[in-house]
Amino acid sequence: MILEADEKMKIGGKEYKVRFTVKSIFNLEKELGESLLVTLGRLQNGVTIPLHTVYSLLRWGLAGGGTVLSDDELDNLFTQLMAEGKFTSASVTLFKAIAKSGAIGDPKKIMAVRKKT
């Protein structure tokens, strides 16, 4: 299992490191008011993820990667991400970083089990 591995995200010409550490996952769950696994389960079942959830994922993914932003800075960054049309690619990057964190298990093992069922 890869622990606390990171992904890169470019917004406004600046590259950011996205990483979900144990601490950032705890803070994310606290902010969302539910387990990360519950949130991911909804996504897997085809439920559209609300913007505020992606906003929270961005906040705590960046914090885990070493970039702590004020609310205003995060608002501006999120607005810029939306204006650049990068919402979908940013969401994919955030979910890749979650998978790499090991929080949901080893992605290769999960896919192997899913193929058998």
C-alpha cells in the first residue's frame, strides 16, 4: 500500500501538490460530517457529488500537500478552477490522491476483487 502519496494539480498556472494524510482525512470527514467511505460509496452508486464536497476535498487535499489556504484564498482558487473549466479533471485528481493515500485500501486489490464479482 502506498501511504500518503501525492498527485499534482495545476490551477492558474501554479502547480499544487494534493495529498491526503491521515490528519487531512480526519479534518475532511469532520467538515463533511460523515466518513470518507460513505462519500465515496455515494459516488460509486452514481450519486452526483455536491460542489461543497469537492470544495472540501480540495481544501484538505491541498492542506495535506502542504498548502494551507484562508477561506478567501480557497474561494478564489476554487472560482479560478471553475473558470478554467477544470472541475472534472480536478475531481479526478482528488480521487486519485485519495486512492493513493491508502484510505480506501490498495486500489489494485480493489479492482481485482471487482473484476471477479
